[in-house]
Amino acid sequence: MIIIIPSYFLTKIADGQTDVGGTDLSNRQIFGHLINENMLGKHVPVIIAHATELRSMKVRSQDEFKVLSKYKSIDVVKEVIPKQNDPRFSVQVKPICLIMAYMYDLWE
């Protein structure tokens, strides 16, 4: 009992660690590395797409792929999508397209 109960609570606390603002600690580490004074405004959707919750977003169907391809062909979205050779910004394209579609009201 002396070991089991405290270890249970410690694992529960470790599972959902957030900081004072409610940001997940893994996201804070990611964002802290990417955000600096030289950051450009067009990189904000890419930085947001690095969030732990958004990195796991995959294309689930052919219809979704078609919609995302349409968004990717728009110039405003195209210039934000990172180039393949930039390792700092290797991230899923789906969340970037969805964020940009929301920002520029590109919904169908």
C-alpha cells in the first residue's frame, strides 16, 4: 500500500503534465525550440502544426486527400508549406492545410 498508492498518483500526474497556462510540457519544449525573435509570421501555422496533438494527423481517405490537394494548390497555402529539405520544419501537411483553410476561409 505504501508503494502502490503513491506510484499510482505519480503516474497519473506524469501522464497529464501541463504547465501553468495549460500547455502540455512536450508542446512547450517543441514551441520553445521553434519560436524566437527572428520568426516570420508565415511560420506560425507550421509551428502550430508541430503540436503533439496535430503531428499524429494523417490523411484517412481518398476524399480527404483530394480536398487537401486542392488546398495545397492555393498560392497562400503553398508558400507556407515547408520545403522537404528543411529538417526544422518536417511536419504533417494536413494540419497546416487545415489551419490555413480556416485562416483564409477556404472551406467548401
